[in-house]
Amino acid sequence: MSVGSSFAHDAAQLHVTGQARYVDDIPIPQNGLHLAFGLSTVAKGRIINMDLSPVLDSEGIVAVITCKDLPFENDTSPAAKDEPLLAEGEVNYVGQPLFLVVAESHLLARKAATKALISYAEQLPILSIEDALAAESRFEEGPRIYKKGEASSAIRGAALQLSGTFSIGGQEHFYLEGQAALAFPSDDSEMVIHSSTQHPSEVQHKVANALGLGMHDVRVEVRRMGGGFGGKESQANSLAIACAVAAQTTGRPCKMRYDRDDDFLITGKRHDFRIDYEVGFDETGKIQGVSFIHYVRCGWSQDLSLAVADRAMLHADNAYHLEHCRVESHRLRTNIQSATAFRGFGGPQGMIGMERVIDHIAGHLALDPLSIRLRNYYRDSNLASVVKPQTTHYGMEVTDFGLNAMTAEMVESCDYVARRIAINEWNKKNPVLKKGIALTPVKFGISFTLTHLNQAGALVNLYQDGTLRMNHGGIEMGQGLFQKVAQVAASGFGIDIKKVKITATDTAKVPNTSATAASSGSDLNGMAVKLACDEIRCRMSEFLAEYYQAKPADVRFHDNKVYIGNHDLTFAKATKLCYENRISLSSTGYYKTPDIVWDRIKGHGRPFYYFAYGVAVSEVAVDTLTGENRILRADIIHDVGASLNPALDIGQIEGGYVQGAGWLTTEELIWNDEGRLMTHAPSTYKIPVASDRPRIFNVQLWNNENCEETIYRSKAVGEPPLMLGMSAFFALSHATSATGENYPMVDAPATSESLLWACERAQYGV
Amino acid sequence: MDVTFLLNGETVALKNADPHLTCLDFLREQRNLSGSKEGCNEGDCGACTVIVLDKEIIRPLNACILFLGQLNGKAIRTVEAVGEDGHLHPVQSEMVEKHGSQCGFCTPGIVTSLVAAQINGRSDHENILAGNLCRCTGYAPIIKAAETAAVLSEPTWLREDRKKIRDISASPNANWPQSSDEIAALLTANPKTRLIAGATDVALWVTKGLQDVSPSAFLANVEDLSQIEDRQGEYVIGALVTIEALFNWAKVSCRPYAELLRRYGSVQIRNAATLGGNIANGSPIGDNPPVLIAAGAELCLRQGDKRRRILLEKYFLAYGRQDLKVGEFVEAIVIPKSLDALRCYKVSKRFDQDISAVCGCFNIEINNGIISSVRIAFGGMAGIPKRASHVERALVGKPWSLQALEETEDEWLKDFVPLTDVRASAKYRLKVARNLLTRYFMERSGQSADVLQVVP
């Protein structure tokens, strides 16, 4: 069967030959135009005067568009309507688009965009978490609070207490393909958009609103993206709207791509957090009660921040059963880029807060953090057991927990215990170089927490020669979704994968799609395609059974053939026969995730259909003279259920780990005192390179069918592996702690500098 | 200017072309060769990597910071044309086989980097790919593909390009000097001429600064400044020696310098950038000046027919100000041969392809346990590459011991008042500068202090 096979990425051949076409590669007619935004240079203030005449006088300029020229809605936000495409007097961050240049070339547009003469009445920007708290600058009326039991009394009543503050930096997506869009105006008011977006239906919606059209007038097509990672869930809207408006204004095709520096400056990143925690526990490290306060720096507009902050709260337990737990979350409005979705969507920040607590307890008790982890894990689920399942701090029963078994397997297979002893011995002999090792678990909830998004549609067309063309709402951004879903379709009819044509996602074929986000792509779209295939197969079976005088249940589809009782015919002949007998060979499919109920205000319910699990062990080395460090080895066991495509899943796991480790080590975002992002290009913002990957890198899939009825019992794999990178961070904590008696309180990212100070704290205390 | 070159085997002859148009824009916008991607437009991500045949040498270069003017007389291969007779190159098929592409956007650059490396007989894949960012895979499958791909050291197209390149000649241009004499004459006639060697800095003034860098002269054909000479007692390095050539020389002549250069930019950058450029631009964070200052190197400058030779450290006057007269240019760098005690330490946020937060270079002679001479120079610690004069003075004559090092504590503050910026804080820089001297002591004493050597 096609499902379960390690086929290569559907476009691999095109990738390696340079033939794969991205938005900026789509040829446009000679009269095509190019756009660039003029950006704010202040973080907060009012525009007093905007003299655009030097822009208009610049070479190759066709038009300059300001908010006054926008025909209809001036908004790019996913929901809150608080994000104008072009500023309307008020400026809220350095990099905010103020006007739109339409020019004959990309370079001429960029040149002109720098020439405006703008005067501002500057105001004091709110930049830090502390600034925002002092000014009560926040989204929602006050903090959200989720809780279970009585955390404060449990903490007070415990034998031991600890508290701390933990800073967690944000992260730039650094998709290799920057944001890009292209609009083709056509007759009859139709607008065709090519966008590098994870959310074509939203682009369609926003463009329609901006042009005063119905959604039926706008068609959005996405064949592939050069990476998204959450950064193109809402951030692609601006470019598509800008192109559409300019195309409507000029009647010419319009293309826009951000130069990389502009991309850094304009678009949102992962939310940075400060987490204050208090924990009460006993001498064995068993947690009696824990309390977290999340301070979330959301930037200037709401974007997806509420849902991100919610998900952080929902992952504050990570893999641990907490009888008494309280999570308070402040969503702070600041004058920087509006933080947005990024792989994990708040989950990583919530989770690492809990892992920090575990690490701190272990440091305090001078125990191996692994023993604290095991002491507090949820019980492994046993479906046959009569014991009531344990519940999370938001009241969801954990019925599929398997980390005890996975951890045991990991400890055994990577020889954790002996290695940790050897490392501690090695550290005693080496005054300057120190090694560290850590095992961290991941439990990640799968489903959009906004319940209505958990739906998907598909269109499957079978042709009379037995070939199949399919379309669904998911976006291919490198994760291999298209191939996985094609495998589902091929398996649906027992045909060769080559008979399945993958096509660009298109809002005209499948409407009202959700973003390809929340790791949901293959769960939702795979199921929708399967249901469409099931429908067509059912029609074929019924007809063929009648034709050959057999029972529909006796019709089988496999090996490119159809077997009907004693008869068999090729799949192509079967489709031909169906066609000639007027059987419809086309169907839509529609899927919605069952059994999820969630009240985000009360913080109670079952927001997730299931959890994905993983466990990682990292070994690192640190130079305590400089803080320079290396990941030496990583071992991973990750649960993808019954894998749809093991090779693609392993790719997600390896890539996720490295991206997560990057977030927590070298990737540092720095704003200056005026609110300008100073790390605005790969020269200053350092994502991992080849030599940063662990030299020894063992990845194993946990062979375990999903207990829920997902697509072929597989599990989502997009986001969860990113959090395996936490093991590198806590291994660094272990290594630095070898320099002294105190807990090093490492903040994230653990840059060389951050680790050097952590070594000082370990030696001399805070 | 007029430019003639081979593009994927075909001759391209351009009349009155904009010499500062980037190769990448030319490929994508004028030739519909959209396989080479723009990821950063500053030579840091490698998605635009093309293979350039320059006389006999194959270089992977970043097309986004490669000017059309630099291509004169060369042969360029893009990802669309590295296959063999309609088949995939083994690197391409292994990238498919090993699942080395996910989103695919970095892939063309990865492929061209690996193909170029094969031709050059290299298999140190981590170094080869230091200039190719991938955000999806975590690199493991790419390295696997690189390791298992069958080696094609001389693809068919390369043999043909080598033949054809002999038949095309670079278009003659006024701004296309052939010798140092011609550079001198050109600068005398028009002292404002911008000299462009590898363009790894100047191209950013165009792609990011959106400046016009005219008038300029392209130095790619100046042979007499591209040599490394081994003279009695000293090495003379021509200003136009690329960092890659310098790296290959240092592997034999000064290992610690080579290890520093291994981490200088990326293969693509090292193949374009020149030693003269790294010095002439006066950057306080270029990695060559501190090494060369610690080595006691001298700079050979020329203005018309006038030549002078100065200690390199005297060249850097203040931030952004060099001892370079109008119409004067760097001809060569002279390095003394006594390099045994020289060690160079680069500390950056990321090991590979990053700019130094601190680059510390130490050259300390010890006679009978007593420190006899000291040269210590740093990049990243001041507005210019700078010697630690007070520390040096405090060390001379002292016994070679950790105690002597510790006694320099206060001297560092007299030598350096570093800045806080995105790469590091002032406090970190000072602390690390001192600690690097400790590392030097440990290394000289045979103790291991290199985190890159630690194995699991």
C-alpha cells in the first residue's frame, strides 16, 4: 500500500534541478509592476507630515499609494481589525508600512521607498515586558488564568519551595523564501492571486474586503512555499492585499517580495516570554503545587497572540501530572513587530517553563533531573485499565500517555545512565571544558484550539483512464504534505502513486479552508481526501457489483486492479466502464475533527483530539572561558503514530530538533532602545548551519498506532519535534552547573555570552 | 561596460551593460533562469550559489553579491545546467534519494556548492556548506547525500566549458586593469575610482545600501597582485589573493591562521573576498588584521609610482579612518616567517560563517621560561584592530605562568573600552579577551582547551 512508504518529497526532482517554481519565479508579462513599502523609522508616534514627492520623482515610479488611496478596508489582521495595511496617522513600530510604492522594477521600488520625507510627533514607545506592565498596555481586559486544585496552598504546604524568573527569547522564522505575492487583474472584476501563504482562504477574504469584492471574485493559488513555519499564516496578507490593490489601481499585474531586511523588520516573530514560577515539592522531587505567570510580549497588534498565549498555558504542564497548578497569562501590547505564529504556537514557551522548574528542582536537590521527570510524569495509559485517567490542569483526560515506556526505551538505547556518570567524571578532570547531558520529553496537543478551524475539504477527480487529480486545502511548505495526501489517495484506490496528480491549492476548487498550521495538515486534509476517495470507490463498487452480479462488499481495489468476485479488471478499465455507465467519478470530501470541546475563557474542556509525544537526549560541550558550545550527540524517539511516510516524518523530526535547538542557542533577537530590530539579516541573526547539527544524530520512530481514529492511525508531526531541541538547552544547563555549586539559571537563548554568565552564577551565585 | 562570458555553455556578450547589476538579478530577470534563488541578497544564505570557472579554477560564488562586471571572461554554471546529458548529477540524485530537500528553496544552492566541491576534490562537507543555510532539514540528510554521491570530478559540461573559455576573451574595458601599474595609472587619472575585487563588501552597498558605486574598476584580471611569494624571511601576499587561496597557503605555513580562515565567511565568500579588501576597507571586525598585526606584518601601499611600506597596525588610525592617501591602494601584505608561537581565536555567536564578537591573536616568545617578546592584537575590541599594548608591556620579562597572566588584570582596561552591540556586550568582550590569553597559555602548555575537539 502507498500509505506507509518512504516516498521522496513530491517535488524533490524539481527542487534539485532548480525547476520548482515559487511565487517570485512565476513569469509575469512585460507590463508587470513591482511593489515596496515605505517603512516607519520610529516606534511610536503620529505622522505630522509625509512628503512623498521625492518618491514620486524617483526613477521608474508608476504610483504611490497611501491609506487615503485605499478603496475599501484598510486592514490585514486575521481577526481583530487592528492592523492597517498602511498606517493611518498613528505609527506603532519601527518597520510599519506607511505607503506603497508601485514601480517598474523591484530595485527601483526599493530605492524610491527610502526617499519619503516624513516628520513624526514621537512618543515614548512601550518596548519591554516591564514597560508594558507599568503602562497596563495589554490585550484583553486582564490576565487569563487556568487552574486546577489550589496551587498556592499546596506550594506553601510542601516541604520545599523554589521560585525563579526565566526569560525566553523569540525567534525569527527565516523561511528561506521571503514573503511574496503576485496579483493578476482580469476582466469581470476577478483577481487572481499567487501568494506564499499558509492560509489562502484568509488571503482571499482579506483581498476581497480590500477591493470591495465578494470572495467569489478572488481566486488564490499556492503551489508551494519555500518554508513557512507559522510566519506565513497571517503575515502574507499584507503583500497579497498590496498587490491586489495596486493591480486594481493600475490594471497591470503586480508583484511584491520583501527584501530580507524588510522581511525581518516588517513581519512578526515567535513571542518572547518571561515566566515567573513558584513550586512546592518534596525531597524526592515530587511536585505538590506549581504556579506560573506568563508575560507574553505580543507586539503592536493582536494578530494570533491570544491563541498563542492560550496554547502556552495549555502546555505549562508538559508531560507532568500536576494536582495543583495555576497558570496566569498576561498578553502585553508593545511597540515592536506583532509577534505571530511560529511552529509550536506558544507550546514551546509554556513547555520549557515547566522543564525549567524540573531542572531547577533537580539542581536544588542535587539529583539527576531525569529522576524528577520520572517522578512527575503522567501515568502511561492503559486502555484496559479501570483506573480513572489523570487530567491536565485544564480538565482534559490524558488517555494516550506513553512517555514512561518511551523514556525507558530511550534511557536504555542511548545508554543515558552510564553516559551521565562518565560525563560527571570527565567534568571533574577538565577545568575549562565541561560536558552536559539532558533528557527532555514532549507532550504536544493536536488540534486548533479555535475549534471551528478543525475542518477540511477536498476535491478528487478520477478520469476515465484511471488517473486521479486531487485538490485539498493544505499548503505544501516543505513538510511533504502533498506527497502524504497523495499516498492516501493512491491507497484509497489501490493504485500507483504515479497515477495521482498533485495540484496547487486553489480557493476556487476547495473553499473555506483553514490555515495549514497547528500540525493539522495531514490529519485534516488526508482525511478529507480519503472521504472523497471512499465516496467514489463506493459508487464504483456498487455499480461494478451490480454489473458483475456480486456484492459491493466483494469489490476490492488493489495493485492497480479491481477485483469483483471472480472477475478482475485493470483500474483504468474499471473507471472507463464506470464512466460509460454514467457513474460520477468526482467527489468532494469533508472532514471535521470529532469529540473536541473547549472553553478558552474558563480554561476547561478537551481542546485536543490527542497528544503527540517525543523524548530526546542531547549531549553538549561548553568552553567555560568563552561560553562557546557544541551539540555533540542527539538521540530521539518520537511518536508519529502509524507513519504515513517514515522518511518524511524523520525529516520533520530532525529539522524540528535543529530548529528548536537554534531557537534556544544561537538565535538571538535584539532591539535597541529606540525599538529598532538590530538583528535584521542573516549577518546578525544566526540560525544553525551544517556544523551545528549533532554529529551523532539517532532518530527512531515510536511504533504506536494512534488510539484515536486519525488518518490511517497516524499522528501529526509538524510542530512537536521542535520542542525536542529543549534537551540541548538543558544539557547546556547541566554543563554550566558543573562549574560551581549553584543552579546556573540559564536564560534562553543560551548564547555563548549567556552561558558565560551562567557559569559565573554557578560559581558565585546570582 | 562590455561584458563577455559563458553562461551554461553559451556565449553571452553584453554591450554597455550596467556593471553593478548583480549576477542573480541578471539570471532571474533577464535570462529567466530562476533556479538560483534570492534568500538574503547579501551573501549569507547561499541560495543563489553559482559555479564560476575562472581560468582553471572552479569557484562557488554567491550570485547575489557578484557584479556583472566581475563575470567578464568567465564561465558561469547555474543549477539548471549541472546535470549530465539530460540526467541528474549524482549530487542531485542523492539529494532526492536521501530526502535532502524539504521546501526546496535552499536546494539549488546546496547542489551547486556540492558540485563545485566535488570538482575541487573536497569532501569536508561541513565547511563546504557553511555558507548554505537550510531551515527545514537540520542538514543531516544533506550531509548524507554529499557523502554518498558518486564523485564526478570533471563533468562533461566542465570539459566543454574549459575548451570554450579559451576561445572567448573578456571584453576590453577602460575599467578592467590588467596589472598593478594599470591600477596605479587608473587611480592617478581618477582617484575616486572604486576598486572592486571580490565585491563581498561593496556589493552590499548596492544591494542593501541602494547606492551607486560608480565609477569603479574591476580587478579580477590583475595577475601580479594575485600571487603569494615565499621570500627569504618573509611571505609576500598580493592584495588580490583570495581568502580561499590564503587559507590553502596557511594550511601549510601557519595552521592556527588556517583554522581561523576556515571559519572566515564561507567557501563562497572566501572565493571572492581578497586579503587586500579585508584590510583596505578598515573594518574593525575583519579577521585578518588582528592575525597579521600579531604576526608583525607590514602593508605595501602604492600611489602612482610611489611605494611605501608600513606596519599594518599603523594603517588603522581610528574607526573608519585609515592611513590611505587619495589615489593610493594596497599592493601586498608582508608577513614575517617566525609564526610558530602565533595562535588565533575567533569567538562568535555561531562557529561558522559569523562575524567575530572578539578575535584574539597571540604571538608570545618565551626564552628559558621568561616572556621575551609579546604581540597581542584583537578585533572587535575597539573601533580598529588593536594591539593590547599595556598587557604586552606588563608581560614582557615575566615568567611564563598563569600568575603572570592574572597580574595583567588592570592592564586590559587601559587597552580596551569595547562596545556593546548585537554580537556581544562590552563586559563579555573584555572578559573573553582576558580568557583567550588563558586559553593561549593552556594550549602552549599542551592542555586541551578547544571545544571543537571534544567528542561525545
